[in-house]
Amino acid sequence: LGQGSLYDRVGPDALGALVRRFYGHVARDPLLAPIFPADLSLTAEKQFAFLSGFLGGPPLYHERFGHPRLRARHLPFAITPERAAAWLACMNAALRDTPEIAADDARELYAALARVAVHMVNSPAGTL
Ligand code: HEM
């Protein structure tokens, strides 16, 4: 358990499949779809690049786009606790859709993302 980075254990192919499936769920989520662009291909590309570095692999986001400044980048969107929960539910669904990622790795990945999601909340509950 825990050999190498999470990126090494998951690999770019499964990570790409996860990100694609994640935005498939986002596009169908009534709380999330309205704040995302209709065409999610660039969003998915940036998320793949970010997660690559975040999970200990190549720092593709930094190389292409600079420092992610994630909290600042999310400030234009009203991210309530409900939207954070919806985002994590989409990720959980995408992990379930992605058996290429082993269960232990999926749990570790989800826990790491849940810690970041808390910090993206910038609007109080019930203010959608
Ligand atoms: C971009 C929503 C959490 C990473 C975005 C965008 C929205 C959004 C609306 C803009 C999409 C676009 O214009 O292309 C949310 C919501 C979250 C959340 C509702 C709930 C908590 C997270 C988390 C991460 C993350 C936890 C990282 C682990 C990113 C990245 C981008 C992004 C890397 C692209 C930034 C860029 O434009 O360069 N997010 N997000 N987000 N988000 Fe989130």
C-alpha cells in the first residue's frame, strides 16, 4: 500500500477517464451545471493538468498556466456548502464509474479532494 505517488498508482489513462466521467456528472447536476461553461473540454483539460501535479505527477498545470490560485479562481462563482457537496458527489460517482482506480487509491484521492473542496466554499449555505 502507498508505493510511489498516487499519480504513479493511478496513471494518466485512468486519471483522464476519471476527469471525463466527472464532468459528465457535473454537466447533469442541477446545482453545478449553471455555473460551468456549456463546453467542458477546456475545463476538463485544466482539471487533468491540475490533478496530475496535485497527485505527485508532472506539474502540467503550473507549466501551462502558472500558479493555480485555486481559491481566487473560484471567487467569481457562488460556491455554497451545497455546491461543494454536489461537486464531491460527482467525484464520488466518477470514481465508482472508474474501476481502473483501485479502491484504496480512490478513497485516498477522494479524501484529498474533500480537503481542498472545503477551502473553495465562499458563500453561505442557502444562498444559491
Ligand atoms: C475551475 C467550480 C472545487 C479545481 C472551476 C470552474 C468552476 C468550478 C465553475 C470554472 C470552470 C471554467 O470556467 O472552465 C467548482 C465548485 C467546486 C470546485 C462548485 C466545489 C467545491 C474544486 C476543487 C478543485 C478544483 C476541489 C481541485 C482539487 C479546479 C481547476 C479549475 C476549476 C483546476 C480550472 C481553473 C482554470 O480555469 O485554470 N471550478 N470547483 N475545483 N476548478 Fe473548481
